[in-house]
Amino acid sequence: MPARTALPHPMNATASTLVSLQDITKVFANGVMALSGFDLAIRTGDFVSLLGPSGCGKSTALRLIAGLAEPTTGHVTWPGSAHEDHRSEIGFVFQEPTLMPWADVADNVWLPLRLRGLSRQDARERIFESLSLVGLQDFAKAYPRELSGGMKMRVSIARALSLKPRLLLMDEPFAALDEITRFRLNDDLLKLQRELGCTIVFVTHSVYESAYLSSRIAVMSPRPGRIVTEATGEMPGPRAKDFRTSARYAALCAEVSQILSEQTDEERA
């Protein structure tokens, strides 16, 4: 299959590289090779979706960026960063909210700040600022058992945002939610990125979600995973509410679906 190359939109053409993964191989202790020849440069302000079949190494790539795992070979670099420990610049939202059931919403958001030595009083302003960003400022004293699935995920996002990250990593955060809630949180996530100016790397299995959210869709091969091509979802301005019914959205979904289909056909051949 001939390589497709995404053409950057002019407004991002000069954006600096925030983090770069170069010729990454990741082999686990049991001998499974999750990634091989994996290359990805993430620019400041990007919304990059990693899209591919189950088991292709999407979550592994996210963990390598986060510093939660080390590559077997290759390099993860942060050009121009003044921080040696890049985990301080990263917020991570997992597939499950992983909230502490015995703690209220405010204390769940406080957790990463507490681990960094901030007292409850010192963290108070940042906690409520983060809850306001996700529309849960009135639920600070509620407990996880009192929240819907979508609200729990909002708490998880608020917890990640409390760190004021340059880079937000999200591992299929909306996969278990109903479609209506998922659509609403997709819109909220785009609004948050516009307001905060953060960079997002988002793992998903959904062609439709990746096409709706992303400035760049990085399509991965089956295991061992690598980026086989990119599709560009960049727009000249913010997505309007009717983007899901637009010809541009339909064309992007069709393009990405075709790429995935070609990958499946190659795997079977």
C-alpha cells in the first residue's frame, strides 16, 4: 500500500515538536513484541488519535510517552523541554475512571496534587478550577457511587487537568459509555482543548470518534504495531455542531475506514 502523508494545516505548520518517538521497539518479558519501527512526532497543540486493531500497541505507545514504561530500543525525546522528569508535564486519563470510592469528588481530584506535596488547603483553588472546567463544580462533595458513568469520567479528566499538563494522554476514556454521553464528552473535550491549549494524544478503536476529534489520525498496523499512515482532520477553525453531518466528516471517516480495511487485508494475505 502506498504511504499516505498528512498535510499539516497552515496554522500548525510551524508548531514545535513536543515529544518524539523514534524507531521504537517494545518487547515484553514474555517475548511479545508490542511495537516495532514505531515513529511518531507530536506537535504542540495537536490532537492526535492512535487508531488500530486490538492488541496493536496503542496503549503501550501511550505508556512509553508517559514514562510508565521504557522502550526496548529507540528513543522518546522532548525537544526543547527544560524539564528532566517529563511526567510532571503529563496528565493521564485511563479507560476506567479509577476513582477512590471512599473519597468524595474533590478528594479524588486532589489525589495527584497530594502526591506532589500540596495540602488540601493549598490545592483547594486548583481542585475547584478543574471541576469547573468539566462542569462538576456543584458535585465536589458527592461520592463516586452517586455519579453516572459520564460524570465519573469527568472527575477523572478533572483529576488529570489539576496538574495543568502540557500533554494530556487519554486511553479509550469513553469506550464504555453510551453514545449520547460519548458525543457530549467528545464536544466537551474539544472545548477544553481550545480553552487550555493543551496537546492531546487519544487512543480509540472508533473511526468515527477519531475523525470527529482529531487534527491527526495515526493509523497503526496489527502487532507489532507501527504507524502505517496518517490522515489529517485539521480544520480552518473550531468544529461546528453540524460537523458530524458534513461531507468533510463523511469523507474522512471513509478514508480512515479504507486504510484500516487495507491493513486487515494485508494481515490476512
